[in-house]
Amino acid sequence: MKLGMLTACLPQLTLEEIAAWAAGAGYEALEVACWPDTGGRDFEAAHLPVASLGPEDVENTRKCFAEHRLTLSALAYYENNLHPDPVRRAEIRTHLIHTIDAAAALGVPYVGTFIGRDWTRPVRENLAEAEPIFRELVDYAGERDVKIIIENCVMEGWHPDGYPGNLAYSPELWEWMFSLGLYLNWDPSHLVWIGIDPVTTIAPYAERIVHAQAKDIQLDAAAVNRYGFFGKAVNRPNPWDVGWWRYRVPGRGQVDWGAVVDALYEHGFTGTLSVEHEDPVWGGDVTRVEQGLSIAHRTLRPLIVA
């Protein structure tokens, strides 16, 4: 198991700058954010020009990772592949194809994305529509020795009423997506707030958990008594503000990281545990984000066998 980090939390820095900092901070791998540009959302960054990646870019990227003794664990483009706007959906698919091609050129085994959801239609119709879309993507990636990994984020902010915007949030949905040839980028933080014990989900699905994200979560029991499970309803100007929980860096929330890492080891996980930093306490500027990443490293490093 390697300890890595997702680069999306540092959109202001270049990939070379992040690699230098990460290596110096003791990280072993990077999950590289590959959005086409940064649109202001906290979870996106453009650290690799996958749409125009040429031989020189490939060589420079390989040299950068070799110089800093880092592994490039996955390329990350987490977007809504079932977006209700057909033009936007086509844009997302095109960029995802570019990301898969870039992974193949770089020898990266995984590309991460979301299932997504057309929030104007029932779940049943979404699942039926997703099947041919993802079977084709899986085949395309497989021909290039790349696996598509899906993060189990709920993406409630994508739904106008705060309901799940990514149909990959539960083991029931994992089993459906595994039948399409997809794999899991497993993140415990999302499971905690929807009432699922994350540790119990490792053993049954260990063969499909090929990459994992380390993000913590802090729950507010008093607030959930006011808003209920689905969160704020009357006054919710920010669609991502559920009101009774927030993401934290590992070590500052309620995930039992000792139990998580132990279960991953017990069930044969040999991939990268990649810190995904979305902690508002340790955000706002590069220095604070790096401090948050250092907290995460201090929490997780002692748990991972050197």
C-alpha cells in the first residue's frame, strides 16, 4: 500500500510544484486532477493537459515523477457522465476519453470518474441508460489496459433538492456497476454520513477496490436533529451545504483510520490510499492546504507498512 494524495486541492500550483512538495512531505503517489480547466469548484483542477497530451508532455511527466520518486496512481476526472444536458454530457464524455488516452500513454492503470445522474429522471431510467454508456467506456479503456474507477461520493450538490447526484453511493449500486466492468475508488467519508459502516464494506468488495481515497468527516448530531438526514431545505443557497456534516482531513473527523487501514491490509489491498483534501478548516490558501495535507500524512503514515 502506498500513501498518496489527490492534486485537486492545489489548483494554483503546477504538477511539478505539487510533486516536489508531496515528495518532501513524505507522500509516495499522486492521483492527478485532469479537468480541462478550473471552474471554481473545490474538487477540480487542471494539472495535466490530457486533451493535447503529446510525446513531450508524456516524457516530461515521467521525468517529473521519476525525479521525485513518486508513483502516478490514477488520473482523476470526476464529472457527471449522465448529465441531463446532451451538449454538456458530450463534452464530459469527450474529455473522459482524452483522460483514458492520456492514462494509456503514461502507463497509468486507473482513470477515476463518477456515474453521475440525470436528475430530471427516475433512478431506474438512469441505471438503464448508464449501462450501454459505461460498457462502451469500459471496453474502450480495457483495450488500452486502463481500468475505470468510480468514487462512491453522493454528489448531493448536483441534485436540485440535495438527493444523490452520483449513482454509486451504496454497496447495492456498487454491485450493479461492477457488473458493467467498473471498479471502485473507495472513500469512507461518504459512507459515514449515509449511515453505512465503511469498514464492513471492504471485505465483500475487496477484489473491486483497486484504489482508495482518504477523506474524513465530522458529524453534528444537534444539527441533524434540526434538518434531518437530507439536510437544509428552507434556506440552502449553497447546494453542497447539507448543514449537519463537513469533510475533514484524516485525523480530524470520525473515521477510524486504524480499523480502515487494517481491514484494507487484511483483505489484500495493495493500491494507493490517496488523501482527498476538502477540509474547510485547512483550506483557503496554499499554505493552509499544505498544512492540512501534513496533518493527514501524520495521521496515516504510521498505519502503513513501509
